[in-house]
Amino acid sequence: MLILAIYAVALFAGLFVFNFLFNFHYNMHVLLSTFIADITVTLVVWGFGILFGNSSVYDPYWSVVPIIILLCWIIIKGVSFSIIDILFLAAIIVWAVRLTLNWATRWKGLHHQDWRYIMLKKKFPRLWFFINLAGINLMPTAIVFIALTPVYFGIGSEGQISSLTVIGFAICVSAVLIQSIADRQMDLFRKNKSNKNQYIDKGLWRYSRHPNYFGEVSFWWGIWLMQMGVIPQIWLTVIGPIVMTFLFMFISIPMMEKHILASRPAYKGYKKQVSMLIPWFRIKQ
């Protein structure tokens, strides 16, 4: 309830800023107005994180705010809900609901904070203020917004549904399914006390070291393909899935694997055998 209240206050602030920029004062482009409002919401959530001494207050932001942004775009563009619009909406809702529920079932309260935030604060105490603001809050907000822009151009467009749009939607649904299966397999692995201080090497995790991240990256490539099937001339939106891919490949995964290796030296052998992101055949040693 506390997190819900925080996000309600933050979203109210964001809607106020958006309305000011888009309607009353500057008549700013909807994309820029939305982005500034998105940053405003992030800053409010970040402020509450400081107030409660817990940066994990931001954690559900990744999947909660995109739905609000999408609904705003639908209203502003006067979307008539064609098949294309419904596919975009369905993809984002399924992705967001799964990811938000995944966070909610794991949320232990304000006494719990992501281990990565604790590690960064201890390792870089003098830079923590900047890391917390820019790295933990603003950067993910910007990346998700960029990855979401194909949806803005795709909904309400006059383009006809194409095979590429259907393929993109199928990738999105498959990506969410992969994430769900990977998370379920990890949950079952962790519940088994005999697996303590071990690493999972079964199911999807036997063919990818991070199948959950693969699902997340694949989802945004699917969104981009859906847009390309409708309005291919705006192909520069490909920067969204590219940046998302780089985030996981060069920041999230290396940080996670360094943490695992610190307590599980045998993971080094698994790392040599199994693909980092894309599920693939194991390399025999």
C-alpha cells in the first residue's frame, strides 16, 4: 500500500507536468512532453527512496509506468483500437502484468533492498548520490522510454497489419513465456535447500546463463518488429532494443555474474559451457 501511495503521488506529479507542457503552456510534442513527465515521476520516486533509505522503491517502475504512458498515448492520439492497436496493447499489458506480479511476490518490504544497490553504496560511498539518481533511477527510465517509442508510432497508425507485425507479436508473447518459465524454474531451484550455494543448470538455464534476461531483450525486439510491420519508414526506433540489449549484456549480466562467482567458484566452468544470453547448445569441455 505504501508503494502504491508513492506511485500515485509520483504519477499525479507527472500528469500535471505533462498537461502543463502539452496543453496549457508550450504545446510541446507529445513524445517530449511524455518523456519530461516520465523524468518527473522518476524524480519523485527517487525522492521517496531517499526518504525511506531504500532505492528499491524504484524497482516496480520498470513495468508499471509504461502502461500509464501507453494509455496516455492512446487517449491523445484518439486510437480507435484496430487489430494493430489491440496487439500492441495486449503485448505491453501481458509483459507489464507478469513483471509487476513477479516483483510483488518477491517484495519483502522496506527492510529489503536489491543487493546491487547495497554493493554499489558500499563500494562507492562518495559517488552514491549520483549513482542512485542517474544509474539506478534515471538511466532505466530513459532506456525503457526509448524502447517504448515504437509503440507510439505503431498505435493509431493507418498502416495495415502485416506478417512482420504478427511475427513481432509472437516474439513478444514467447518472450514473456520464456521469462515466466525461467523465473519458475529459478524459484523451484531456490526452494530446494540442498541447492544452497549452488547455481542452476537445469531447464532453460542449461542453454542460457540468463534466459530471463533473454526474454526481456527479446520482448523489446518484438515490439520494434511490430512497429516495422506497420510503419517501416521510422526504422530509427531500432535504437530502443539495441540500447536495451547493451544494458543487459554490458551492465546487468557482468554485475550479476561477478556476484555469483564470488560465492560459487564452480560457476566459472558453467560460464565457459553455456551461452550468455541466447539459448544455444552447450560447449563440451
